[in-house]
Amino acid sequence: MSTGAGPDEAYDGPAELVCDGTTLSVTVTLRSVFQPIDGHLHWYGRIAASGDVDALVRPGTDAMLRTPAGEATARLSDVDPWGRYRVTGTGRPPF
């Protein structure tokens, strides 16, 4: 579901995280921005805290992130104080 920030600029809702052959249902908050310096669309956000995600991945893990609108390769990085993993990607976002 789009947040109304503009077409394809934001997504908040359900997603699937696919890593090492395992698929997890997750909830994500994602945003995107075009960076004119490098000419690429960068997307980023957080995956809601989940013990299943903690058991599957570590910061620095690459995975596939799927939403009802599409999928993209993602990199999971730092975990914030609330247990949410940061997720980033470049190019076409999964929303």
C-alpha cells in the first residue's frame, strides 16, 4: 500500500524476505529517492522486528525482498534499538 508520498516513492505493508532458500513473511517500511550524483534510484527502509528474521540473517546479508508489486535484491544492515533491520537496494525497488 502506497503512503501517498508520490507514485512509487513509498511502501508500508506486508512483504516476503527470501534468504538461503527460506521465505519469511515480514512487514516493511520502504522509501525511494533518485540520486542525481550517481544517476541511480536508491531505496531503503526497515523490516519490522521479528525473531524469525533474527534467526535467519545477520547484518550484511543479501536477500530478495518481495511485495505485491515486485521484488528486488536487498542488503540487510544494522539493527536499530527496536530490533528492526535496515534494508537497502539500488535500482528498481520492490514496490
